[in-house]
Amino acid sequence: ARIDGASADEALALVDRSMEAQVLADSGALDGVVYVDGRYGDSEPSSDEFGSYESGEWNMWGTRTIFESLGLYEVVWDGNSEEFGTEPAPTECPDALYYTGWYSYNNYNDAFEWAPGAIGGHLDSCSACDIRGSTSWSANALQRGITATFGAVSEPYVAGMPEYDQFFLYLLQGASYGEAAYQSTRVGLWMMMWVGDPLYT
């Protein structure tokens, strides 16, 4: 995990956002909505074979289940193949605190209003190809105020993606952003980039 962005000032702003969020969390005031964007409807995937598209969908289902079981935040699930920002999926995502979803290549739908402390990652093969002003998901999320994000710099295949649900579970159990990134990455030294203050808890 690293501190980075479109400019030095924007990179340093990630630390400020993390500190603001930790103050809110310590006072019990960190709040927002969890947005989870599935792809294959409202039924659980039929399998979880390593590297399959179903395993990608299971990551979304797992994230949804973790947050719904926690009961602290509103969870908005969308099972349409269209992503948030494109009908019939919700076209607006206000107060977004946590996000995970998939799949459109090298694209960001400007549907999110990021809450303080927001963390999100989009499952696509170019979600972080260029974080300094491209059309990639992570680049646009950083420019619009997300506190931490992660994505692929080139084709990782589904097997090279992290376990998105495990990442959020580790965060909720008290791991720092850097620790949760490491623990949820299945294939090390491959194609994933994690941008944000590694010490953000």
C-alpha cells in the first residue's frame, strides 16, 4: 500500500482524510453507506472455483454478507449486470463509505459521493492502470475524494484479484489498510496496487 495520487498535494491529502476518519471512528461518528455491485442477479453463485467469474461474484456476496451481519451500516446491493450509475442499477450513491463491485473495463461511473474515510475497489483488469488522471476507476475515485482505493495495473485474471470480502473483514477486525491489503492478496507481487495511508485503521 502506498500514498500516491495525481499530484503531491493530492497524495498528502490521503493522510489528512485518514486522520479525519480515524477521529470520527474513535468518537463513534464514522458513518455512511456500503455499496456492493454484483453482476449475476440476486441468487448466490453456483460455485466458488478459484479463478472463475463465479469466484469474483462470491467476493461481492461475501462483502454484502459481512456488512449485513455487522448491522452497523446501511447496505445497498445491486445484482444487475449494469453498474451503479447506469440504470436499472441505482444511478446515485450518496454518502458512500465502503464500495466493491464489478465489471466494466477502465471506466468510472461518476455516481458516488464519498463519505469521510471511504474505501473502495472495483474489480476490473484496468481499475488502477494509471492513477494520475486516466479513465480508470481508482484514478477517478481518488480525484473525487475517496480515502483509499485499490485495483489492477494490468490483466491479473480473476485468480490474481484479492479476496475483496476478506479485505473488508480484516479492516473490520482492526487491521490497518496495509495489513488488510496484504492479508487479502492471494497472488503477491503481481498486478494489484493499493493506494492510501497504509496505517489507516
